[in-house]
Amino acid sequence: MVFRNAPKLNAHIFEVLKKKTIMEYKVIPFVATANQQNMSAKNIAEQLDNLIKVHTNDGWEYIRLESVSTYIQPVEGCFGLGHKPGYMTSYQMVVFSKGENEKSINSSY
């Protein structure tokens, strides 16, 4: 079996392999808002869905929702007044990515 377009196909594959893909990432905090009337999981999911749609419409690809924990330093206060102890808290971060093809790299192969 002979493939007449094999040289063209091989040249195309070679050009694709010569390109280097650079990934760009964007991380956005996600804080859902709710009150006594709309505390449902459906409401929270809709807020996350809307955030994802806004950024995917701009060419970003949704990767995942990450939880980032951090320690908030205590506030000493003055003579014990206004003292606030330190504590742990966590934030939800939405991670997006976008791939960009870099210009062809000169290669010896």
C-alpha cells in the first residue's frame, strides 16, 4: 500500500512537533454569595458555572477548583486590648489555562 501524500503528511507532523506549546494559567478567587433565601447548593453551583462560562468565552479552559489554606497572623493589640488570635482559613480558587503555540523553533532534526 502506497501513500501518495506521505511526504506532505510527514512535513506537517514535523512542523507541529517543532512548535513548543506554552501554557498560561489564570487563578481567580471564588466566593459564593448566599443569604437565608438562596443558600441552596444549586444557587452556589450556578454562581460557579457563570464564572466558568465568562472565562471560557474569553478563550480560557477551566481546569479545577482548588482550596488554598493560609494562616492569618495574630494581632497583638496594645496592652492586651484589641488582641486577635491567629487562625487558619481557606479560599477557593478557580484555575484556568490557555495554550499558545510559540513560533517554530529551529531544530536540527
